[in-house]
Amino acid sequence: MPIGVPSTVLVARIFLWRHDVARKKPTDSEFVLFDIVYEDGARTSNRKVPSNLLGGLDGDSPARGVIEEQDHKIAEMSGMRRGPIKTITRSPGQ
């Protein structure tokens, strides 16, 4: 024990440290992650789609439009186009 530090302060520090370590990080429920396979065989993982656009009668089908829009923006910035999307699946653990 360090000299001059009350034991109650040390106990409080240990409690706070253990509390922070044991606490899980909050899940990001604002987004759903998807894995994409393109017609040319290229893959991308963990593409974010806002969760409020999914569900309902359309299920996950709105994700295709969001991801195609993201691909379009990326292509404008990079100058490299992506091919057509072959499949879209939720990332494991979603």
C-alpha cells in the first residue's frame, strides 16, 4: 500500500477499475452489418445499413439500395466502380 494514501481510496480505485473492465461495450443497434459478394467474386464485410430502414414487410431488401448508394459514392471518390451485387447476407453475430 502506498504511504499516505487512505485504504478507502485504494478500494474505491480497485472497484472502479474492475467495474470498467467487466463492463461490456454497448452494442451499436443503430446499424445492421452486412457481407456483400459481387458478381466478379469480390467481397466486402461489415457494411453498415441503418436499422430503421430494415424490417417490416420488406425485411432486409432495402439494404441493397443503401449499399448500392454507398458503392456509388465510393466510386465517385475513388474513380473505381464496383460490379453488380450478387448476394447480401447479414454479417455473423447480427
